[in-house]
Amino acid sequence: MARPARASGVRAALRGLTTRGRSFLAAGVTAALCAFLFGQPALLQVGVLLAALPLAAAALLVRTRYRVASGRRLSPQRAAAGQEARVHLRLDNVSRVPTGLLLLEDKVPYVLGPRPRFVLDRVEPRGFREVSYRVRSDLRGRYPLGPLQLRLSDPFGMCELTRAFSAADVLTVVPQVQDLPPVRLPGESGGQGESNTHTLALAGDDDVIPREYRHGDDLRRVHWKSTARYGELMVRREEQPLQARATVLLDTRETAHRGSGPASSFEWAVSCAASVAVDLVQRGYRTRLLTDTGFSVPDPGTGGTGAGAAEAVGMLLDALAVVEHSDGGTLARAEEVLRLGGEGLLVAVVGDLDEEQAERLARLRRRTGGAVALLLDTGTWSGLRLLLPDTPDEAAAARVARLRESGWTVLPVRAGDSLPALWRAADRTQNTTVPYRDEVGA
């Protein structure tokens, strides 16, 4: 079993000969042939010396047994799109002999920049070296970093061997998150989401607060008057601690968005959903993310500040980092999820809506404590609306009016609008009747 391994090592060493090593070997062989042809013993000695030098360097490199360990640390672990992150590498020499010349190369996707390379001259026994490099991406996603490759070279530069570590890391590039101003949202009981009061399942028929029946509910809690009124089985709410809940609905339908790349309406919607979700978590809401496909990222049950909020924010941003366009044409799947549990505040970030989708969205309002819709005028992202700024979109205006009639707070969005400025218009203490072609924050 040892012979094949040794033969493999020799072949690897010969393949690792550099241009200099191959040139020395070719010159030595040529000199030896000429010595035989012309009968020059001195030339034969020169040829042997030239050929033996790269072969000896390769053999020495194969027999070298460096024991090195590597580590990688990302700062930060999650980087916002367009933000730089720094990757710290550490190489430890765990053997009792110093290393020779080392060349480090870390594998990096092309969207993060060129592959970083570092040259380490010598690492003493039990010593270490630390290097770092920067990466940056304008595109969301999860990008693998590594494994780290180590190239060994002899002092004369005749031969190089490549060794690769197995460990790799992942850099998550999340959407840009903007700081939103503090506002009192529709349906908010105390101005903030941190209320810890109790909600009661009142016994009176006039002031009871019912909800839809869920599998497993006690049938003794069925409220027949509300069941007859809504046409579906309704139950009384139990007495329970009140922690404000919120759902951020993101419209990912490819047909509902315009533009491409970081400047598209879809990327604006993803960044908007991330900003709203982070703001709600920090205000104490139990926040979940929901897309039109029915995909849901539940809140882990924490809110406010501290480690719990950081965990919830991390889960939401990780999901938004990899969200992509869907090929669906409706919001029906999201509506089904909200029917099973849509209490609390609903913030919808949606693109183009037809009459049917606008009607579906309007019906969702009665199942929520408050509803805010950021309705994107995607024509401004494609340039059509900008070319004809005075052309009224009567169909879009009718859909906005329908949503407002059903109780939604509608914030029309155009390309270039400022999200913090738009968010101020959601304040329930202010006049939220925003015209469809609003220029706020433009």
C-alpha cells in the first residue's frame, strides 16, 4: 500500500514543477544528450547538475511534513448589500520545525471580488500568522468562502505543491435595512408593541372578541352568533397575555415587478420588508415574514431588545437574503395562511395588482387588527410612468380607493421615494389619505 502512495507523491511533485524547474530539467537533459553526441564529459556533469536540482527540490518538498492549521473569522457575519465585510485568516504552525515559503489563496465567488493571495516567508515552530482581506457584494445571497489553499514552495522556486483545507464558511449578504421613524400604527393599542396587558374572552354576546376556529379548539368555546354572522365557525378568545403580533407580507411574483438588478422594484420591496420587519421586532412585535407563495418565517417568540430580538432579526434577514421571484400569479396561498392566523398588524409590500388581487387583499383587512399596504407603482421602475408623468392610471387609483374603503392604510410608492418618509404617513395620528401619485420623499 505504501508504493502507490509514494508513486502518487512523485507524480504530484513532477506536476508541481514551476516554469523555472521545468527549464532547468530540460536544459539538463539537453546538455546530457549533447555530451553523449559530442563526447564531452564536462558537459555531462553540467547536465546532471542542472537536471538534479529541480528533481532534488521536488523530492525534498514531497518529504516535507508541515503540520499547519487554519481558521477563518468573518466580521460581520451578516453584511448588508453594498457593505464591506472583512475576512480574517489565521495560520498556525503546529509542528516543531519552521515552514518554508508559503502561498495562501482563499476561494471567493467572483461577485465578492478577486481571489486573495498572501505570501508567508517563514512561520516559526508553534507560531502563527494572521492576514485579512475585504469582500463586498451589491447582490443579496449566501456566498461560500473557502476552502483555503496552501502552496508549498522550495527556496529555489523549482517546485510548488498545493494542499487544501476542508473547512469553509458562508457569508450572508442581507438586504439593506433603513432606520424607520417611530409612528403609531393602525390597530396599535398602546402606541408601541410592548404591551403586556391581558385580553379577555368576555362572556357577553355583544362585546366578545371572536376568532376563526382552529383544529384542536374546544368546541365549548364556539360563539354561534359570530359564526352565523361570518358564515364560518368562530370561537371565543381565551384570556392570554397580550403581545403584539405582526405579519410582513412580501409580494415576490415576477409578473408584479419591473426592472432588474439592485435597482429593480423587487429589490426595493425586499429592502422595505427587511426594514419594516426589523423595526417591528425592535418595538416588541412578534413578527413573521410571509410571501405570496405561502412561505412563512415564524417569529421564535421573542421581541423587544437583547438576544431574543437579535435572534428574530437574524432569522428574518437570513430568509430575505435568499428570497427570489416566484412564478405565481395570485396571492391566494398567502391568504390561506392568514386565514389560519392573521391576527395583529399586517404590513403588505406588493407590486402590481389586478382587480381580483386587490379585492382579495381588501378582504384580508377584516382579519387583522391593523393593515398597512405599500403599493409599488412599478411602472416608475421600468421608466414608463416617468416618460408619461401626467398620464393618470385610473385602474390603479381605483384599486387604491378600494383598499382604503376596506380599512387599509395605503402608501403609494414610486421609484426614488424615501421609505422613512413614506413610513411617517402610516402614523395613525396623522392624515393617512395619501394621493396615489404622491411625490413624498422623491
